[in-house]
Amino acid sequence: MRDPFKNPFPADDAARHAIWEMLVPRDIDAFLAADWSQVADDFVEDGFIGIDGRREVSPDKWRLTFPTLAAYRDEWLRQARDFASQSFAEDPRTAIFTTTTLEDIEIEGDMALVRKKFDGSLKKADGDVDVLKWQTLYYCRLDNGRWKISGFTGYLPNPME
């Protein structure tokens, strides 16, 4: 059984190790704190693009919802603040880590394609359950010696059917 808190990439696989640290613990902790400043340096602003798959299989239904990093930041903050206002019957950090899988990173030169998947749920204090079941393809690149996110296609169905 995998430890959801343990980086699956050894430290000597520096690129994948760093990308996992950026997209799993740093992203989750920043989201839970609703603190964009914790992840702001993880993005390449120039040319950033975010596609919202709207949990639809057909690319015809996907939308260019985040044509700029600022557009994505604003939505990320809105979602994080909404999440922070809710009450849960379990530890949200543990639930999100347990739900998250990031074990497939393809690197070609200074570019990386990263597959992050969510598959699970989070119990709310009122008895409802939030289903966390989607996936995101991140486009990362080495920028001044550090891996950063240059865009993504996210909110895709998991699995793609």
C-alpha cells in the first residue's frame, strides 16, 4: 500500500522529485491555507494557459477558462476560500493526500508532462460527501533552474471514458 504523504520519486531523480513536491504537498497545503503566496513562484506567468475540461470527455466541450495566470489565481483563491468555509467529518488534508496520485511524469529536455489524478471522497460534517474524482495534465518547464507550471488541462474525468 502506498504512503500518500511520501514522494514516490527518489531524491536522486531530482526533476520528478521536485515536480511531485510542487504539485502535491505544496499545492495541497497552500490550497488548505487559501494562501496563493505559497505557490505563486511555482508558475510561469508568461504564456500560461489553463484549459477547463469541465469533467467532459469530449474536447469539444472544454473551455479556455484560464487564458492568464491571474484568471487561474482568482479562481483558485475562490475555490480555496469556499473550501475553507466548510466543515468536515474527517481531516481534509489526509483525505486529499489519500485521494491524490501523481506517479507519472514524462520529461523531455526542459519540459515535463505530469499526470495528477484524484480518486476518492471527503466526508462533510453535515453527512454529505464531496466526491473527488478528476484528473489534470500539467505542462511544466525548467525555468531558471527550477521546475514550474506553464499550463494545464484540468478538471478532466477520471477515468476518461
